[in-house]
Amino acid sequence: MKHRHLDVADDYHSVATVLSVLERGSSQDVIALLAALRAAPWSALAEDALAACAQSDVYGYPALIRLCLDQWRKGDADGTDLE
């Protein structure tokens, strides 16, 4: 993934890369982010995504990410990743 000044591996995310995806990413970038969050709703990526959503002024995607994580975490109440 390459956005702005960030050039990172596809499997690495941080608050800055999530913000970049939200602000400038393609629909494929957002789908890849959601897939990664679905696979690990309790991960460091999920926490970074929530932090990025709190900082983002983008309409739509931050609310979607928060809603999805809330539902995925409810479905995985013991805190282990879904399989």
C-alpha cells in the first residue's frame, strides 16, 4: 500500500496508515482493511483503526468501522480472534 508519504507492507497498519486509507484509499484498500479487522477484531490493528476513526473527518467509513468492530467483538466475546 502506498499513500501520501507512507510506503508500507500490505499487512502493516498503524493509526497513520489507517487514516491514509480512510482519507485517500481506494475502495479496495478499505475492503482490505475491513477484512483484516474482521479477522482480528481485538488486535492492535483494531485499536489503531478505532484511534484513526476518532481523528478522521471522513464521512461514512469511520462510522462503518466502529459499527463493524462492535458487532464482530460481540460475536467474539471471549477476546480471541475469530476463525
